[in-house]
Amino acid sequence: LPSGGIERQAIEAGEVDAIVDYAGSNIIVLATARRALRRIAAVTNAQRDNDGPRVANAVLAALPREVYEQLAPGLEPVRLEFGQVLHEQGAAFRYVYFPIDCVVCLLAAADGKRTAATGVVGYEGMIGMSLVFGVEAAPVHVKVLAAGAAMRMPAERFRMELSRCPPLQRALYHYAYLELAQAIHMIACMSYARMEQRVASMILNIADRSKSRDVFLTHDCLAATFRVRRVSITLAAATLRARKLISYNRGAIRILNRQGLEAAACSCYKGQG
Ligand SMILES: [Zn+2]
């Protein structure tokens, strides 16, 4: 560049970060920009070192690093929206999902139409567990109760990875037991727990998994999940509110007294402790 020219002046004034040399297919990053990039890289690396690898799903995070790196190319980040149906009863799973901060509800279908909640899945688990046992379809409805992020993997690829990856099998067998235990507790609660206990459990189950004290859940949604009339939910929620355990406004529920709400919850919540 000619000295004293306009380009040279701009460079000297620090207004230019890089020069693109089209003829030589070259990009020359100038010193100030290079320093800035190095600073950003240093900060990002320091964050990564402090937080460990950025895998927030417990099943994936428990895998040895080389196993995770083998799975990673098959994983795709997705955002799941409130109310989205991830799986219809009886259909084959097209994907498995590893939730990060979304929460889904497993609904057992009795006769194709009537369903009841048998489980809540978040960052601790996986959706599509029937594939772990070689079953393509499952008699569950899977619905998103709290929007958020997840990683998903095509079912075909998951089967292949599972067959060659004992650490993944072990992690998922362990989780399968937790999911089964939760279903047993929730079924017992259907018969024996009071509605306010069940509502308290559901709020805590969702709050824990979305790592927040705020839960978005309308009375209609809870009524559909528990297969009860809306008025039962409204009464249960009013009781919890009167005890100053929660507040709510148009489906926005906030936990005010966590210990109190835990004490009010039934065994499908406490049973996991
Ligand atoms: Zn319960």
C-alpha cells in the first residue's frame, strides 16, 4: 500500500481489522484485531475449563469423553416448544432426545384416547427409552411441559451407537430403572395421594428439571395431565397458594417456599430422593 495513502492512514488509525487480498486468496488480520481475537479465545477457553465440557444432559455428561466424542457428530441441538407432541402412542420413535433444560411428560395411554402422566423427563434422562430394549414403538404419548433445549439423534443412528457402546448402555439401563421407579410412584399417587400433593410434586418435578423456580403450567394443562376435572386442580392450587407455598397468575407459577412445597408433595417426588 502506498505510504500516506488513504488505506495506510486508516490502518495506522486502527480503523481496519483485516485486509482481504483477493489476488492471493489471503486474509491479513492486523495486530490489534489479532490481539482482540486472542483475548476472546482466552476468555472462552477459561470458561470451558471452569465449567467442564458444555454437556448439560446427565446421561451424556456421565459418558467418558472419548465415548461422547464418538456420539457427538450424530447429535443435533433442537429447541422444543411448550405443548409440542414429540411422540404419539404406538408410533415408532424417529429420534431419541436428550433434554438439556426442557421438560417433557410421559403419558400412558389406556385406550388410545385417555392418558395419565406416568413420568416427567428432563436433563437427567432420555426420551425414546423403548429403543434401549429393542422395541420400536412405545404405548406412551410424549408432550413438552416446559420449552427448552435438547439434543436429538436419529433412531437408526442411536441403535447403531448403542450396540457398540457399553458405557451408553450402562448409563441408559441405570436411567431406565429411575424412570420405572418414577412411574410406579406416580401410579401409586393416582390412587392414594391428594390432588394438592400431586400438583406440588408436578411443580417441583418441572422446576428441578428446568432449573428454575418459575414454571409455566395452566390448570387446564395439569387437569389434562392428571386426567381430572379442572376444578380439582384449581382447588389444589388455591390450597398451595393459601399456604404461601406458590403464587400463580395465568399459568405462571412461582415457588415461594421450596421446603414447604417439598413437604406438601407426594411420594412420586420424594421417592426419587
Ligand atoms: Zn405423586
